Amino acid sequence: MKTFHNPHHAGHAGQQEMFRGRMVPCHEVPARLDFVLAELERRPLGPLAPPTVDDSDLGAAIARVHDPRYLAFLATAWDQWVAMDAANAQRDALPSVWPLANRHGFRNDVLPRNFAARLGLFSFDSGSPLTAGTWAAARGGAACALAAARALANGDRSAFALSRPPGHHAGPDFLGGYCFLNNAAIAAQALREAGHGKVAVLDVDYHHGNGTQTIFYERADVFTASIHGDPATEYPFFLGHADERGAGAGLGFNLNLPLPRGSGVKVWRAALDTALQAVRDFGASALVVPLGLDTFEGDPISGFTLKTGDYAAVGAALASAGLPTVFTFEGGYAVDEVGTNAVNLLEGFQKAA
């Protein structure tokens, strides 16, 4: 299994986030990737390399799943932030106002001249700090996802896009949940363009992949499934319910399997079996797995109780789909254990594939 790791990830290192009504040190930190990379060096599964992707190809791949106005904002956001006040160079940018699009008459079609309003226009939470290195790190993650998809197109059976910031909460024109560009969606779209008629995305992160769902919600060529904490009590709250099945041409091609907080491996594995059967029924010829390890019992911001020893079997179950598979690194905030848990899963997948 080739692993493409993001050499720019550490440039995105937020100082604080808004979490449950108070400012706290960021949970999404550079050490998350470093621990996974160190474990892959200790227990190699295949080549480790940064992605080699042409810049114009990367820009085109990103633009196929994200809105041009949103991308133009992200590319210049840090410079705009610092231009407001030179002292901002020492502070992260966090949104503080939102338009509540389609509610209460607020508009989102007019791009405000005020930076705080623009940041809020493209955000859905106040917990995703934007830093000097965010754009480069996010593009580096997209490059990992594109390189992983191309590895499958060239005949590999699996590849791992090891990057941060994560991506599955980023939608066509919004950031949030620590995510700016949707790496899983970029990989899925690249696989479609490489000749796969149907691609499935099976999200195993504790938190619902709301961005991925939104991107593909009206499409019949990409099936999206997510196993996650019940949005009645768990972030991101406003998507991820079981009755969200797709719309228009995409009706029936979205599957949400919300589970109650505290669910253990038996309940979670049953949901995984349901999702895998749905992938088979869809007839996908390639699979993308947004790989969140925040299902772990020790995760500080999540609520499932999988143990380190469970992840090898999870990987083997994913391999049972029998599909070329891209993994994209998503959540997992028990930093000391995230490397072991990730490699256990990937190793279990590789042994069973």
C-alpha cells in the first residue's frame, strides 16, 4: 500500500478553537499525522512518499468538487486577515458571524467586503482556525488524495492519503470541523474520471461526513455512506440523520447509520456490515474510506468505545468489499494512540485484501 504524506501539513497549526462555548487548545494538531507516519515507518506497509502532482492538475481536481468563489477566498484569506491589522499575523482567524443561508431572509449571494463577514459566509462553525499555512496544507492534502486515486488508476489495489487538516466536513463552499478541502470527495471524483462508473464513499469517522454528503447528494454515480454518532446529540448536528437518502438523481444513493453515544464494537460492526452490503448492492468498482480513528474509546471529543485491538478486524472487513480502495486520514484525537490504531486498520486491510 502506497502512502502519500503531506509535507506541508505542519504549517496548519491552530492555537485555539471554540469548543462547547469556550476557547481551548486545538484538538487537531500536527502530532496526529506525525504519530501515524512514525508508526508506518516502524511497521511498513509499502512506500512512503510526498505526492507528485502537477499544480494545474491539482487546481482542476479541487475545482471539480469546490465552488470557485470559495476557493478564491481560501487562497487569499490569510493575506486578507493580516491586511486588516498587522498584529493579526500572530493570531488565528475564526469566524464570528454567519448568514444563516435560506433562513430568516439572510442572503449569501453577495460577497461582503468585510473580512469577518466573508469568513463567516464560508464557515459553518467557530472551531476551525485559519492560519498562515492553512491553504498550503489543505492543497497538500488534496494532492495526497489525487495521488492516491491515480495510484489506483495505475493498478494499485489500495493507497493511503495521509494528510491534515482533515477534509470530510468541507462542503462545496464551506469549511468547518477542522476541514477546508474535501480530500475524500476529490479522490472519489478523480476515480470517476479515471473510468470507474460507480464509486462508493464509506465514512467510518465518529462524526458524520456532512461535507461529502452535500457534495454528492444529488448524484447517482457516487454512493455515500456514513457510520457516526447520532446528530441529535453529536457534532455536526444538522446533517447525518437516517432519513437523508439523497435528492433528485441522487435519491437512494446516500446512507446514514447514526448510532447512540457509547456504542461498542459489536453495534458498530453491525452497522459496518450494513454499509458494506449497501456498497455491494450499489455495484461500486472503487471505494473511498474517510478514515477517522475517533471511534476509539479514548478519544477526547467522541463517544464510541472501539479498542486498539478492534481496528485490524475493521480493516479486514473493509477489505471484504473486494474493491480498489483509497483511505483518507480524517479524525482521531487521542494523539498517542492514533498511529497504532491507524496502522492496525490498514495492516488488517492489507492482509485480508
